[in-house]
Amino acid sequence: MTATVSFTIDSPLGPRTATVAYERKGAGEPLLLLHGIGHHLQAWDPVAHVLASAHDVIAVDLPGFGASGPLPAGVPYDLATITPALGALCAALGVERPHVAGNSLGGLLALDMGRTGLARSVTALSPAGFWSEPERRYAFTTLRAMRAGARALPRPALDRLSRSGAGRAALTGTIYARPAHRTPEAVVAETLALREAAGFEQTLAAGGSVRFTHDVPGIPVTIAWGTRDRLLLRRQGVRAKHTVPGARLVRLPGCGHVPMNDDPALVARVILDTATAGDREGGSAGGGPHMSG
């Protein structure tokens, strides 16, 4: 069941209140799940039940996405604001330094949480921020086209397209390698989430200059990339490995940009392995050895 939580964030305008939607299930060490731009927390549904068998799983709608309200007027959607906001969110939920798994924008945020001491382990699935400038422009152009298509499509046409495998491929083939595996209901819901995302343009604007150039020392980090990622090409994973040399770089065969749907068992195993390593090492800054690969 989806719930909401409000918390105070620091911003260039001073303290402001943000409210986000989240779903929480399972028991064990906390595991925070962060979706990508234009998506929503239901992106994690294919793996959430497996993860919840071992963890207290908290899937959130980022501010301005899904069922979460936008940030207060004038508050930027940049890393300097969103990353500490996620720390404040965790505190409001009674969680300290969770394991964090994120996809795309969520992967970038997960890495930044690890860098700033807010995570005990990080699994980043096709994280943003390791692109060349032409690759960034291509990704942003593609995302804007997806958004424009979602906003222009009448609801009856969306419902009709979602009922066939070919229609689901037309709607979501950019982010999934196996779009026909998505249910019609899921495809409709995520298309509407993209259409209605209040934080979409501000997030893209803030991301135009983003390059993740920091190491993430002291905690286990896994960077995983789908071999069929059509949005952020997999060679960006090699750059990510050079930037975070202690990370384990994992190929996700046959997976697209949002791999949780394409191979739920593999993605769940990658996340659980990383979290287990974080628990084994204690997740303390400056702690045990990095995962290597």
C-alpha cells in the first residue's frame, strides 16, 4: 500500500517541506529503491517481493514523479538538493544509512548517497552521469520524445495499444528489451507517470551539466548495465568502472535500460549480493575492501 511522508529539506531558499509517496514491505536491513526519470516506484514491482524476503524494502516516488508532489517552487532538482533530501526522507522513516539500489537517475542518486555517507552499499543499474556530451544529448532527446509521445497520446489509444505485445513495444521498447513481458496495466500506468511527471523538465535541466566524477570509497558498490540498453549505452559502464575503480561491474545479458522487468531474478540477485557484502563489511566508511571485478 502506498503511503506518504513529509520532511524538511535544505534548499537555496532555506528550509522547505517535501512530501513523497513510498511503499514499504518486508523485514531486515533497510533497502531503499530509487527509480529513473519519468518513472515511478512500481518500476521495482518485478523484484520487490524477492528483495523483501531479506530486507525492509522502501520504494519511493522521487519528488515530482509518480504520486509524489513536486518540490516547492524555486527549489532545484539537482544533486546538491535531492541527495540530502533523500537522507532526510530516510531519517523521517526511521532509517539510517540503508542499502540503496537505483536505476538511471536513481542510480546516479544512489552513487551520490554512497559518496556522501548516506548508504551502506550501492547498486546502480545503468546510472546516469557517465555519458559523453553527444551521448547525453542523445539520451535527453530520446527522453523528451518519449515524454512528448506520452502527452500527445489520447487515453483510449493508450489503452488500446497496451493490449498487444506490439503496442507495448511501441510504448516502452526504448527502455525495455522485453516490453511484451509488461502487463497492459503496468504499461498504461508508467506511460501516465511519464505524462504527468511534474519534475521532468526541471530534472533534465539540472542534469545537463552532471558528470559523476567521484569515487565511492569504503562501501560495496555494484554498477550493472544491460547489454541491450538503448538509452544509456553500455560502454558508459566502462567509464563508471574507471571512475569508481573499486566497484564491481556486472553485465546484465539481454536486459534494457530498466532491467528489473527484463530479468527480475538476475537483478534481484545482483542487488542482494551487494547488500549482503555491505552487511558483512558493516557498511562503515573506510571499512572493508571494495568489491572488485
